[in-house]
Amino acid sequence: MGDACSRLHVDSGMSAASPNGLASRIKALAKERNAVILAHNYERPEVQDAADYVGDSLGLSREAAKTSAEVIVFCGVHFMAETAAILSPNKTVLLPDLAAGCSLADTITADQLRAWKAEHPGAVVVSYVNTSAAVKAESDYCCTSGNAVEIVKSIPSDQEILFLPDIFLGAHVRRVTGRQDFHIWPGECHVHAGITPFSLARQREEHPGAELLVHPECGCATSVVEAMSAGAIPSEGVQVLSTEGMIRRPAESGKREFIVATETGILYRLRRANPDKTFYAASDRAECQYMKMTTLPKVLHSLEAMQHHITVPEDVAARARLALERMVAVGGSAPQQQLAGVAGFDPGE
């Protein structure tokens, strides 16, 4: 098959290999293929610019389910493309780079979860969306970083719970809900775990007037919330937020400066949406190597070759879909909640 993109016109002075040139070719071929380009908040800036939608993993999967496009090019990591395939079984879901995995999702397999469940018969399993389809299929509920508290609160208080795979998010949920029979899998995201209380303290010292936005997956989140509850550090100006909560917050806040404790890719979207405000990374080293694997040439090649096609076996997809549907049935409609010792917390995605 000939390269359809080679026939596309590129404006004079714009190299076909430049970011703008590649983006133009991607958009033209996407139209020809009836495809939509989705990009996660942590992707490279040029990939976000080429996308039709930018957001968090579940929000993008919902966009995939809503769109009339026949092809979904998911610029993210493997578990995200799987979730899109589960929610859009009749669409073709492409992942530009098969090597784009997730250190957090890789901390637990379906076999490990089955063994854990065997140790706690009758326990309810709550899995963060950052898990494989096979793990979701072994779960009773899925949750996002923003609605995990609401999901757990919906489960009877005398019910034993297995929460996975993120140890920091799990500790956050256990503290907020006060659940006793609550077991947490010891997994972590290598990026968020590296954002420490020390790096936050340094940034707050350098930018004392800035509002602090903390993702609950961060290694600092547990100690920050604990320190605020104990009165060791002031809770004013601290927001524990999901990625989409972080995107919304600057427009709602009167602050002009923000310290952002999550993967650095989100800074591009924050700065573009709020050009009159200043954003600092809690740690300049908080960069996900897997998210950055997706490049514009790979997105273009994915459309040209219609690869890599992500599929989920129907029996696995059906059980995983049930856990996702339970999550949506519980979460998403509750008003914003205020947590003890925390200035702000969002229950959304």
C-alpha cells in the first residue's frame, strides 16, 4: 500500500519532518482513516498539540466511547489503550509504541491478585484504573485517584477490602475513610514515588506564596497529609487533586503561582490554559519514560500501518467492563468533598 501521507501538501517553509509538518500529516491521515487522536496529560507537548483530545486515562477512554470515529489512536500507555478497547469493543484501538508500559500497573499481575484474594476470601477488590485488563477482570470495582474515597465509602463498613496497586493512594484512602479491615498492595509509580517531602519543602521555601497541587499517588502525599493533620505544616494553600482536578484548579484559585506535584508533562497544558499564571514542578526529575516513548513519527506510522492494534479477550473484557461500570455508577456525581486537614480535595477523575 502506498504512503497516503506522501501525497499530502505541506505548506511552503514547513518541513514535513518538523513538529508542525508531522502534525498536519497526522491530522490529514486521521481524517482519511476516520480516526481520533487521544493524548494523556503527561505526553510530550507536540503530541498533545496534535491530539483531538487531551486528558486523563479514564476521561480519554470515555471520549473514545463517545466518538463516531472508527479508529482510536491512544497516545498513552498500554493499560490505557486496553481500557479504551474494553469500553469501545467495536472500534480499532491503536497504541503507537507497544513498549509504552506503566511501572505501577506492572507491580501486580492477575495471578498475584488471585493468590491475594485466596488469602482473603470474601474481600472486595478495589483496583485503581492504572492496572491491566486482566487485573481489572479480577476486581469488583475500579477507581480513579479522585473518586477512590467515594468508591470505598460506598462499600459496607464491615466489609474487608483489598486495595491495589498504589501504596500511597491506598494509604490516603484508608486515612480519609478510617477503614480498619483495609489491605493495600505495596505498588508504586516510579515517577510519583520520587516526588518526596524534601523536594516539596524546597519548592515551598523558594516560592512561599505558591499554591501546592499534590497528586495522591505521590510519595509525598501521605506524609504531606499526615503533617497537615498533625499541624506540622499549614494546610492552607494545599490541594490534593487528580490530574483533571489540577487542570481545573488554577482558574478557580486567586493564586498566581503553583507548585505541581505530579509528572511534569502536565505543566504544558497548565501553562497553555493559564498564560497569566506561573507553574513550578515539585521535582524536575518527575518525568515518565513510558509516556515520553510516544513521538509524532510513531503516531504517524501507527496510522499509516494501522498498528499496534490493542485487543482484550472478550471474557476478560466483559468482567473488566463490569468493574469499570460499577465505578461509574458510584462516582462522578458527588459534590466536592472537604477532607480533614486538607484545604482542597476533588472527588472527580
